[in-house]
Amino acid sequence: MSEPTIFGLFSGTVGFAVFVIAAWKIASWLARKGHVVRPATWMDHQMTKIENVAAEKKRAAETFDRD
């Protein structure tokens, strides 16, 4: 295997920077649209389910209090 060249390292760095900036811009755009952007992990999936259940219970309690 050959040693990495300066051009290869430079192009890899630029490519990585473009990827990071694009991901940042997409996340910012989604956040403005009201989406919560988080890493996609099993723990995140479980936390999202818990948050949704808690929000549903809160809405139900508010509706019950009005009645």
C-alpha cells in the first residue's frame, strides 16, 4: 500500500469538511422546520417514545382538567 500524498490528504480533508458543513446546514434547516435532530441510536429511539408518551399524558391531563 502506498503512502498518502499531500493531494490525497488535502482532498480528504476538504471532502470531510464539506460533509460536516452539509450535515450542519441540513440539521439547522430541519430544526427551523420544527424537527428535533438527534443521533439515531436505540437509546434515542426509546427516549423519543418516552417523550411522546409523556406529551400525550400531559395533553390528556389538560383536557381532563378543562372538563
